[in-house]
Amino acid sequence: MAADQVPADARLVEAVRARDEDAVWAALGAGADPDVRGGDGLPVLCAAVAGFDHAVANALVTMGADPDLPLPDGTTPLLRAVDLGSYAVLGAVLGEDPALRLGPAERERLLGLARSWYATGARAELRRRTGAEGPGESLLIEEEFCQVEQVSLGGFTVRAGHGAVLTTLEWTFRIATPVDELVARAVRQPDDRHVDGAACQYVLAQRPDRATWEAVMAYRRHPDPRHRRFTASFLTTNRMVPPALVPSFEEEKEDELLAVWAAEETDGEVLAEVLQALLMRDHPGTEGLALRHADHPDREVRTVATHCLGAGGQPFSAEVTACLLRLARDEWPPVRAGVARRLENRPLTEEFRAVLLALAGDEDARVRLSAGCALAESDASDDRTGEVADALAALSDEEDQRARVVGAYGLVVRGDRRAAEAVDRVGALPWHEYRYDHRAEAIWAWRTGGNAEGT
């Protein structure tokens, strides 16, 4: 039977099993029931939750799957999401207006489950539930631009993000958790990228009252660098939430506070966060502070300082130019990649072109990609120098598809004779990943009607 003749419900069950987000959306668009049962007799949303597949879970709930559907064991898909400790899956399964949709008893059941996991800890709770001993298996998982530990023990697997889950549920159910408690949750984790800290930052950034702001700011003087680092990260996060939620009454005060803080901070990790927060603002002193710290012994400080140079598109001063040329030889690859990004969409002098060509042959793939992006965009209408085209052709041989896209795009817009071969090497481009990428659009246009002379 042809694929388009298979009933939509059956296609949805198979797409969820295969973790194929595009196929899930296609089946739902064809009329599949988002609550259709799989081979285990449970709604397919349970399979997405159990597989930590937040993208598929989001598609199902968006199209009408019921996160509160009672299951034979007395749970619901939403309760199972809380149990598994995934911040991303919880966000996908919460659905619309959970504070209004759920009654007090169900809200407390969810909160109680999250509190219990968080208080006990993932490993200890798995041991209690299964009777298994030992540390189990552990993986560090990237989730929603953060990290979380995934623990497997006694035949069960969970993610240790129950602090983030609890914080999210409290905020969702209109519970104003004390600032000190949220900060304590955040700094309990040694990794700044842990989902627990990210959830606390996000919730605090959505509380635009003066008391919350002042309570968080008080930690900038804390003797423990972890607390100061959290405060600096908060000042970045609160510029990433919807503008209406930013406490505008403190914006100017924040900018000056950060500038003074950057000049005084002695801990490298904290200073990097402070500079990152300044980068989110249009403070006139940011570039001067970046120049001051560009040679800092902490590599993360140098990385953020590099990103601050020439921010806002202002022409490079002689001092900034000299600093960029020096940083292009830095031992830390993200610094060299940052130099390449600072040169993107800039008029390239011979000096900067030589820097980018050198970085395009760097030993680190991230640096080569960043340099290729800058070269591909550089004076694309008239920069057809053999060296630049050769560098782009080399990029089109990279293992990373993003690099092949950049290389092929650069050759296409230059009408280079190697464009056809480079475009072939790009391979299929997932639409959901490249739909807003102008370089992919140029490649698609070339495939449908272009030639080796350009589009």
C-alpha cells in the first residue's frame, strides 16, 4: 500500500515510534487523531514522553492531544512527564492554561511528585523504587540549550531536572517561590548550564517587580562566586524575555551596575557572565571594557570580550583592529571563531582577508566554519579572488553539513565553476532546520533553476 493510502492514524503511530517530527506533523495535518493509541494501548503522547521526545510531544499537544487523559495506572501523560524529570518534555506537555485547567488536587499531585523527586535525588529515588543498587548508567544530555544528567538504574531511566520541573510548575500555578529558594536551587548544581539554574533564571526574569530585582541584585556581593555568577546570568536572561516583562524602572541602573562590576570582578567565570550581560545592552563603555579584558588569562573572558569588539556595527578603531588581529592567533578556538564572526558582513581589508583565509584552514572545525561564513558573505558580488573561492571549495568538503552549505553558497553567488559539485555534496537540507537560512534558499533556488554561472 502506498504511503499516502495508509490511514493517517497508523501513519501517526509509526511516526511517533520513529521519532520523526516532520512525519508526525504530516500525519496530524492529514487528520490523524492526536490521542490515537499505539500498540501498547496507550495514547501516543505517552510514547513521546517516555522517549523524552519533546518535539513530537509538542506537536501532539499543539494539535489537541490531551495531557490530562486518565491512564489505566491512574496517571496522566502530564504526570508521567513530571515523573521523568525532563524540563523540555514538561514544557511541551503542559498545554494551555494549566493553572485554570487543573483543579487544586491535581495541581498539588504534580507539585508533590516534583518536590519528592527533587528532595530525594534521581539516583536515590530510582534505588528506592526499584531496589537496585550501584550508581547506574549516566549520560549528560543537551536539552533546551541546557544540560541535564540522564540516569538509568533498575530498568528505569529519568532525567535529573526535577528542580527545573518544580520551578516551572510553581510559576505555572501562580506560586511566588521566594527568591532565596530559587537562587539556592540554581547554585546547588555545579554546572551553570544545568536546567535547574536556567529555569530559575527564566522565572525570576518574568517577575518584574522591584522587590524581586533587588533581592537578586543583592547576590552580586555574595562571597561565593556561584551566587555572583547566577546574578550576572540573570541580567542576561532578563533581556531575553518579552520586552513587556523587563523591569524598565531599573534598566539604566542595571547598565551602570554592570559596567562597574566588570571593572571590579576578580573571578574569571563571573566576569565572563558580566561581560555577556553587558553585550546584551547598548552601553557605551562595553567595548572599552572588552579591550581591557581581551588578554585575560581566563579563556571564557577572552571569548566574550571578542564578541563585544565592534558590537553594534560601528567601524573598527585602530585599537580594536589591532586587538582582533592579535586574538586571531589565540590558543582557544572559540576566541579565533569569535574573531571570524566579528569580521562577517564587514568590508574586508587585505589584512582581514588574510586573517580569514588563515582561519579557514584552522585545525578546529568551528573556526573553519566561522571563517567560511565571513568569506562567503564578503563582497560577494565582486570578490572572486582565487584564494577565497578555493577556501570555500575546501569548506564544501567538510563533514559538517553547515560547513558544506556555507561553502556551496559562497561558490554559487560567485558563479564559480565548482558550484555544481559543491551543491551536490550539500545533500538534502531539512526544511525545519534551514527554512530561514538565506544560504539554503540560494542553494534551493540554484537547484531548481540555476547553473554553475550563478542564480
